[in-house]
Amino acid sequence: MKLVLLSGGSGKRLWPLSNDARSKQFLKVLRNDENELQSMVQRVWNQLYKLGLTQSAVIATSKTQVEMIQSQIGQNVSIVVEPERRDTFPAIALAATYLYTYGNTSRDEIVGVLPVDPYVEDKFFARLLDLEDALKSSNAELALMGVKPTFPSEKYGYIVPDVEKSTEDLVKVSHFKEKPQTEEAKLLLEQKALWNCGVFAFKLNKIISLLEKKGLPTSYDELSANYSLLPTISFDYEVVEKTEHIIAIQYNGEWKDLGTWNTLTEEMGSNILGKANISKDSKNVHVINELDIPISVLGLSNILVAASPDGILVTDKDASPRVKELIGNLEQRPMYEERRWGWYRVLEHTVYEDNTEVLTKRIKISAGKNLSYQYHNYRREVWTIVKGEGVLLLNDEFRVIRPGDMVDIPISNKHAVKAVTDLEFIEVQTGTQLVEEDNHRLLLSWDEIEEMAYVLNK
């Protein structure tokens, strides 16, 4: 059985810690068994690893999340990169062609699809494997996994069974109901409906043959190059609603969607992350502070304070699910990102009347990692080294850089740097287009960079 993990999201429900580059699954606010902070994606990947499932798993995601995934779970994970965000059906179709083209996967192989960030026990993933047997024994086209509800929730969708045709082990799906009102949810529970946790399985052929019927490529490279031809539609609408024979299996265990601040704080294990104080008469308060200035809460209860370079949120916990409505179409560049080599934080960004921009960042490159060999057409960079030691390549010459050193990189100058120890520096960019698109990467690996420099200097 192959697994496809869907990693997406715009990050607005957990603003200001999450953004387009760092969606909720990447926030390190949970505790692992060693009491270290971890993200949802790290937690899920570790659970899959314990069951020996990571080798058969691929992650489907957008370009903006690739380096974050590699930073948190390693460089060797198989990633399917969407050329543009379109919806779950195109993402799953692209992942299916990846398995078909490069995964040595036959059309009869079972493929399981799930979100990358469920908060569940290990046995959830063991139960996931039962979808394969359920499909084969029932001859169904699609198998879902539903969670036995613990209360009549308005937040989740429901899988409604055909009671007469269902058994204790196998549910024949009658229909679906999206986020009902509480009274209707109570009736659904009486009908033994299950929460729909977004997990399903099918034979690879179901998607490959669908692409063939639509006249679309089944080769990964061809479909990726023609990704815009795929309809912008969810998998539920394009596939699930058009499938007649659907079955489901039941999972009886803990399952949570930690998609809002009030649900996420229930699992944090600590009321304070970062510099903060909470008075003794403040009850049920959580503070998550990524800034270097302290936050104090005095005489307030049932609130959440979250602060990051992207902004500051103070909210009643019960109101926190409405954060996405509050910030609306707020558009700003991500102020914090994790990359394959480390992280950066935007300290200040100013645009002047003549359209000249100044952007100041604090950048950390982890020991042994490197920035790519690159150049910029619209900006000059000045670095001030504040911590660690690194090797800089500038104008085809290597030099060692240490705290106190300054590096001036004019427009169009090719450069790269490798951290010998954890390296931190302040970068000041000045120019007219201070955007990611002006990073023109020539070489990624340090071995390639050294070899290129050696050839040029012979």
C-alpha cells in the first residue's frame, strides 16, 4: 500500500504564527516523548516511521512548503510539488502519476490518502492499513476511514451509513453530511454516522483511468508541465461524489483536527512558549511568543496571545476560530520561514516614495548546510556576521567569515556560503524588487559549488 500525505493550507486560521510558507502543520508547539517541541508534521512522520510506513509515503505540497518539509523531516522524503495551488483533486492526481511513473506502482496497487497533520494515536495508522483489506474484500471502488464521534460536533463532516447493508466491520456508505447544526448532528449519531477525517483509499487505476478519460497525461512530468489543464476542484466533488460503491471502516480512538487556536492549545502541554508571564488569577491562558520582547497577561482568563514577526493576536479562545474572518485578505510577505539550510526572520521592511526598498533579515544557517550559489538582479546585500564561522564564495574566491566581518554583495555578483558551525548574520537588502523571484540559483550542493570554483580557478 502506498500513502499520499496532503500538505497544504494558507495558514490563516493560526495566524500570526502561520503564514503561506509556514502553515499550521509546521508550528513547533507540541511536545514529543523527550519533552522537545515538535510540529504536527514531525509528529505524524515519526508515527509513520515507527510503523515502517515512511518508505512507501510521498508528500504532495506546494513549492512554498518544500524547504520547510525538508527542514523538519529530512532531505530524503519523497515530495510531489504542485506547480501551482489548485485543490485536492489535482494534487492527488499529480501524486498518482508520480507513483505510476517513478514509484514502480502497478494500477492494481492500493493508494491511501490522508492529511499530513491529524492529531491521533499510533493505532490510527495501523488501522489505516486495514483499508487495503476492506477494498479487496468488498470490491468497492473507494474506502474511507471514519472516526466514531464522541459528541455531536458542528465542525466536522459526517459519513452516513446505509444501516441495512452495513456490518460491524464494514460500513456501506449511504451519503455524506457537511458540518450539520447540533440538533441534526445528534440525529446523525443515532444513525451511527462517523466523522469524516479525510482519509480514503483506492486502486491507483481509478485515478489513472480517470485522467485517460479526460485526455490528460498519465506521465508525471507531462502532467506537471500541463498542470493548469486539471480542473480546480476538490477530490470530494470530482471523485467521491461520482463514485457509487463506497465503504468505510471505523476508527475508535482519539482524533483531533488541531486547526484552530482553541483546539491546538488543548494539546500544547505548556501554557507558555517564549518570553511571557501569566498572573495567578488568569485562568486557562496560553501565550506563544516568538518575539524577543516579553508578554505579560494580568487578570484575564480564557484567552490566547500569539506573537510572531507576522503580527500579534489577542483573542478569547472561544472566538479564536474566527481569526481567518478577521484578517480576511491580509496580504504580506512571510516574516519567518524555515528552509532546508536553517531559517530567516524579517526584522524590518520599508518601502520609500521612490519605490526603493530596504529589507533587514536575521539569518541562521545550520552547521554543515549552505546557501545555494546564486545572484540577484535587483538588489544589493550587506551581511554582518554575528555568530559562528562559515566559508564564503564571492567573485569566485573563497574566504572564511567570522563574527564582526562584513560582506558586501553588489547586484549581479554570484555568491554562496557554507556554515562550518551554526552561522548567523544580519542581512540588509536594498533595491527595487526585494522578492523571492530575484533569487537566481545556479547550484545547490556545496560539492558542486566547490567543483565549479576549482574549474574556474585552474
